[in-house]
Amino acid sequence: MNDQTPMLEVIVDRSLPSKGGLVMRKRRGRGRVRGTVHRQRASKALTARVRRVGPECFGILAVDSAKSRFAVLLTDFYGRPRMGVVEVDNTAPALDALVAQVKACCAEHGLKDLVVAMERTGRYHMPIRQVLEKHWDVQIIHPFATKQLRQPADPGNKTDPTDLRAIVRATIVGFGTREQELPPGWVDWRLVSREREALVRQRAWTRVRLHMRIEALMPGYPALFGNLWTSPLAVLWAEHYGSASALVAAGEPGLRACGHEAGALVQARTVAKVLQWAAQAAPADPGAAAGQRLLRDQVGLLRPLEAQIEAYERQLVVPLVQTPFVLLVGIPGINVASAASYGAELGPIEHYVHPKKITGRAGIYPSRYQSDETDLADGPLVGHRNARLRDAILEIAHNLLAHNDHVKAWAAIRRLRGWPEAKVHIAVASKFVRISYWMLAGRTVFEHPCLGGRDAVVRKLYRFARAHRIPLADTHTLLHRAAQQLPADVRHEEAHALAEALPRRSRRGGEPQRIGTLLRDIIAQLAPGIHLETQRRPVRPCPPTEGPSLNAQDC
């Protein structure tokens, strides 16, 4: 049996696959689905405990969590009630009273062992869990299991009592799970990563609106720069002038003065290109005056978003360099932010015994529909998954397809074979999961064709720190911790690569001298006794290849 096929299917996937093979599931309804739905096997963890004390003496305390009040039901392992449905306030005194009441009821009915089965409900189950886990074993029941086991017994009837009985059934069947505890600081890492992700989505929507506004006021202006957001002058001039006629009136001196006041580098060819466009630009849409005001307002919304995202990225690199996930930065196409997002959502690699456990949790495998002689094994991606982990993996796959030479060549061969784009994307995501697992589990840089031109981890982190204006003292700490995560066999390479970042000039007491002192200290940590005067050399230059024939076979 495939490790990614649940022993007991709780969810029936009725969506049909496309003729082209694996496709991504279409969203139902509006908005982006952010839910977390895990596939789950029936567990036999309670079997030994039940046999030891007997089903009549084994209790199940079902908890239906809610915001202000929650309901509980105590039964034995046969599902016979031992304490009726009780509603409890979400307060500390009420929880303490519940614990005393349950213990008294267990003593009255001879329940020698007890498990708490609690339905996951966002964050509302967490305060209850923290109190009850001090006294009993707490297991989490997913709402999908509760729903599927409630509907046959109580179709069309959803109440707290019916939910509690469904939770008891799910516990007896074996759908209770114990959540892995995250190490200290990992929860903070995950929260910051998710907040950054939310702001990135908000920034993307703001940029779309701003692009449309500039196009309406200055038709053809965004096309001059290709990408509005990589040139600091593009949005600056649009915000300051707001029309082609204003640009013509300002002329070259006005554009240069505007750019220099903002601290941007102004090139003569850029100014000439903008003025040439402005002289023959098409008329703006009606309502230009109001549009210019709205344009300035939208720019005012965008800049704080970008500043806050940059601040969150400075925070995310701190836990990244303290874990083996920093090794992923050495893969071309993976930056600090995407590696940090992947690490925050995945959790410690020790929680996984095989790469398939990661792809299974993220739902990166096709659904299957089989009935009699019909067997459609290459359907859409399964719907039950950890959505945030899947997003982090697919984002990295997208970056690899855009910036990794080996992955681009590998994908080109698959496209020639007729693979749909979505299938290529998912295949790259699965390849990355396998590579990253063995890198993280082995604490090494994985020798793979996509690492033929491996990026130097420490040098990449140093450039990230400079781009994000991290103080030199904090940069030294980050590089020092990252160097501790590197395996011994690559530290000499990393030292030579970092030596290339040494300032060419050093003014006494100036910043270049402080940077040089910092980098020499890290180089000495990586490779004690190294001679910095030796010839600089790149890190493993990738040998020339002939087109997409590089490693055409599956790895």
C-alpha cells in the first residue's frame, strides 16, 4: 500500500481529473482558502491501554470547544455515558471545577484510565487543552472526522450533544492524535512568518491597484520600466508628477532633482526614455485630478507595507540561522524568506521519518477514483492538506523553476514530453521535498545536479543582511550562528566565497574597515589559518552544459 493512502478514507473526493493528468484543485467559493485539513490514518495507540484496564474502566472525555462556553461528555470505551452533557464557561475557576467533577465521576464509576478527546477549533481549544493536559492525556480530533461520523447517526442535525457523540466515535475508531510539541521559539517563528505572508498578499493586491491607477493616469508609462517595483524612480515620478504633461514641464532638470532628493541614482538614458514617452503619450482617463490623489494615497499605503515586510524578514532570519534550514539557502533559487517560511511551517525535521510524510501532510500527491474497472489514479491534488505548508513548498518550486538552471532544464524536457504545466510544478515540488529532507536530516549540503553551481550560504546571508540594513553587530551574530550549522567539509569553500565580499578599500575608522573586520572574523571561524591573500575563486563553478540535456532522467 502506498504510504500516502489513508487506511480509512474520511473524505470522499468526487472531483474528476482532467484529460491532461494532474491538475490543481479549483477553489470553491470566493477568496483564498486558508484552512488546514490533514489526511489521517486510524491509530491503534489506545488499544494497549484499553486492554490493560478493560473497556468498562476506560473513560473518554469528549470536549466540543467554543469561544465563550464549551460542552463536555464523559463515557466509557463502549460509548455509554458516565456524565451527562455539561456546559462549562471558558474561565479558570470553571475549568478547575470541571477537573474536580470529572475526577469524582471517574472514581464513582470505576474509570481507571481516561483520555480527553478535543475537537480542533482554530485557537479556542488551546486554553482548555493547557488545563486538561496537566491531568490527562489529550488527543485532538479533526472536525472532518467529527462531521463524517456525525452525519450517519444524526443526518441534518448538528448540536453540541451530537458533536460530542461523534467525537467519542472518532476516538474509539482511532482518529485522535497527539500534536508534536514545537521547540521554544518555533511558535514565534511561525507566527511572524504567517504575518509576513499575509502582508505579502496585501502588498500584491495593493501593487495591482497601483499599477492600474498609474496606467489610467499615464498610459504606457509602466511598460517603460518592465517591472515598476524594481526601479525606485518609476513609482516616485508617477507619484510626484502624475501626468505626462507634468513630466514634460519638469524636463530633465526636474526629474533629476526629484530623484536626487529621494536618494535614488538617476541615469541619463532613463530620463531620456521617460521624456520621449511623455512627449507623445496618450491622454489620461477622465477624472485625472481625483486619480492623482488616489494614486498618492495608494503609494502611502504601499510604503508602510514594504517597510513592515522588510522588518519581518529581518526577524525571520534569526531563527533560520539557528536551525539546519539555513542550509537550504545554498540551493540556487531559494532565498532567505522562502527558506524561513518553509522551516516555520514544516517544524523540526525530527518529526518526520521519510520525505513522503512531508508530501503527505502537505497533500502534494494526486487523488484517486476507483470503482470496479474504472481506476483514475492521476486526479487533482487531494483536498485534505496543510494549506500553509503546501503554499510554502509550491512557492519554492515556483522560484526553482524561475531561477535554478538544473530545474529549468529538467522542466523543459518534461514539457517536450507533453506534461501539463501544473504537473511539472508539482513534480518540482516533490523533488524539492526529497532533496530538502535528506539535507536537513543529514545536516549536509546535498550533492545533486541542481547544486552544481551551489550558492555560498554565508555570503548569501551577508548580502541579505546588507540589503535589509541589519546592523553590523547583528550581522556578525547571524553569520556566526550560520557558520555553526555548516558541515565541516564545506567550510573551507564558504570561507573562500566570503573572502570575495571583503571591501576593496579600507578607510581608517570607516564602515568598510568595520565590515572587513567582521568578515575576517567569520572567515577565521570557518577556516582557521586561511590565507586571504590567495587568489579568489568562485564556489564550485558549474561546468558548461549543452541545452536541456542536463540529467534528463528522473532523480
